Amino acid sequence: MSGHDDFATRAKLTMGGRFDPCMRRSVQSIVLYEADRCLRSRYAFLKPFQKKIALYLTAVDLVKTLDFLTDQNREEVMFRTNSSKQPVPPDLAWKRLRALERDIKATILPKMKAVMDSEEGNGKSHEELCELMLQREYVSCSSIRRSNYCWSQVPKCSVTHYFGRLAFYRKK
């Protein structure tokens, strides 16, 4: 994992160092997830409203570390919607994170378990298991849609792509 241990580097590698406006919600999701991971040990000492504000402010700080984004892109990532151009409120950021966690538990973790339990996954390293899961997801998404793979067309696949690299890579 050497050289790929910080959030900004992992995000840049995962997204190919590029940003397209249709990636906004996916980038927002990974930033919220990482902010939550950073704050998890401190939540016990915070009141509910403080948790939401801390999550939002940490997410905003993490967006600033993504050097492949322009200043305008950094603002857009934390918009409530693209059309409103308003920052996502801390309580909505919290709700989005909780929905994301439910999605991870319901979709990504079972798929990763299936890969780990498969004959194909037997004896593979963590990185190889992630690559195998991502390949399966890509094939699955590609077979559903005949057009080119795009983050906005298959949002669960885009989030899966990142979490295959980040969430599962950070085993403790």
C-alpha cells in the first residue's frame, strides 16, 4: 500500500486524476465516507448536531486536498444539487452518509464476500480481491448498459469502484 496511503492519492488514482461534472455525487460520497472514517472515534464525545457539522467541515477540508480538481470543481462537489448551486447542509450530508452506509452493507459487502468465498478468489491478496470484484462489477454494469461506461449512468458501479479501493483497502 506504500505510496497510496493518503485519501487524495487514492482518490486521484481511482478517478484517473480527472473530474467530470457527472461525477459530482460520487466524489461527494467518497469524501463523506472518508470524513466519517476520520471522525468515527470522536463521535462518542459529540452531540448529534456537532457530529453533523464536524462531518460536513471535514468533508469540505478533504475536498480541498484533491489537487486534480479546480477551485470551481471543489465547490461543485459539495453542492446540494447541481442546479441549486447551494452547499449541501450538514444534516443532509449526514443523511447521505447514512444512506451510503446502508447501500454498502446491502450491496458491496455481500459482493465482496462472494468474491472472497469463490474459487476464483481463493488465495488472492486483498488488492487482487478488490480488482476481481471491480472486474465483476464492470462486466455486470457493462452487460446492463450497451453505451459507454459513465459514472452518471451507473452510480452504484462508480461508488463500488472507489470503495473497492478505499473501504476494503483500509482493513483494521
